[in-house]
Amino acid sequence: MAGRSVSTIANLLDMSVSSLYRVFESEQMPLTQYIWLTRLELCCRVLTDISQKEKSVSQIAFEWRFMHSTYFSRIFTKQFGKL
């Protein structure tokens, strides 16, 4: 499930990409921002999971499709206050 794209999510829900975007039109958070925040929250869960302690921060970030570890560190710290 790591880092699913909008089109992949739409396919899994058996709907078009435009329909998925329409679902989020009435929400305060745009779809892409929701996906991005969800990925960050899932990274946070993995980082605090004792059974995942052998994984590096960069490895976890890459698994969730954050391609630059410095960018990931910056946005993670901004969102959660620490890494």
C-alpha cells in the first residue's frame, strides 16, 4: 500500500480519478494533501513501531514514496515537531 497514487486509489475504489477528486471538493483538505498527510502519519507509525526498529528513517521514507530523505525529515519535523 505504500505511497499509493491518486489513480491507484481511484482504481481500488472502482471510481474515476475525477470522481475521487469530486468527493474531496467539499472537504477542507484537498485530496493530494490528504494522501500526503496520511503517508506522513503512516511513516510516524512505522518509526515508532518497535518491530520496525531495524529500518532506517530513509528506508521508511523511501518505502512511502518520499524520494529525498532531507525533504522527508524537514516535512516530518514540521508536521510532528521532531523526527
